[in-house]
Amino acid sequence: MQSQGDAPAILLCEGDGALAILDLAARDASVLGRAHLIHIPAGTAHGPRLRALGARMYHEAPSFEALAARYGKALADATMSTRLYLAGTEGLIAKATAAALAAGLPHQAIQAEHRGSIARRMQCVHCKGVTEEVTTDPFTCSHCGLTLFVRDHFSRRLGAFQGVCVDAETPGDVPATQEIRP
């Protein structure tokens, strides 16, 4: 991630994504002067180091869902020059990006750095259900039960990768399951 200096900023990190924020602050501490820093520990102990950075506001929450209202308020209060820095898993980046775009933040104002699990957030193109934490290809949709192929197509609007029926043309012809690789 590249610092945009002392422009207003929302910094959202999860787990080891905190290390990306610490790296950003080490390169340019001015990014924190007008920043709202939101941290999801996800089993890590980076909170005290993040708090010590001295961001204008600091908040910690156990999950993205637990901080959704606070994050939504930060987005609603954002000015035209606000920058969004996201760091963590693909799932967090996807959900946070979708919420930011829905709130009107332009995608050019968003920077993201993946740190942590490679699990994907997948949307079934058939039933529109979203399955979290997908680590295998193919996988079974948690909503309709179809076996889906993990596509590399990512929808910023939905904050999810797309999954399509793997055996639509030849029912029962399902390839061996493999772990998703970065």
C-alpha cells in the first residue's frame, strides 16, 4: 500500500493485515493524523502496537459483522478526499470494498493488501447464495447444494468471486477436489 499522506483515511485491518498497516505507518506516519483505524484481531496480538500508532480514532471489534455499523458510519462521514486502506483476508477485503463502493467511495480511493488466509468468498451464480471461507475447488454451494467451479472472476459490487456449476453439461462428471492456491 502507498501512503496518500495526511489525507483523511479509514484504515481497516484484520489479523496479520495489521502488519501491513504497521508497515504503512513506518513509511509515512502522516497517514495516521486524520485516520480512523479499525482492527479485527482474529487471534493476533497486534492491537497494542496499532493503538500506539496514535491514529485520530482507534476501534477494535471481534468481527467485520460486529463493526459493520461503525464502518458504515465512517464511510457515510467520509469526504471526497478520504482514502480507504484495507489489509487482511480476501473475505474482509471483499466485504469492506463492496460496502465502500455501495456507500459511494470511488474504487480509485481504495487500496488493499492481502495478508492471511487465501480462503475465498464465493457467490453461486445459480442461486445467488454466498459461501464464505472456500478453500477448495470445486466446492459445494452452502445454499443450493450444487458443486461449483471456483472462477477467478471477482465482482467488486458483490464482494465475492463467482462459482458456476461444474457438471452442468455432463451431470456427475466432477473433477477431483484441489486446494485453492494463491
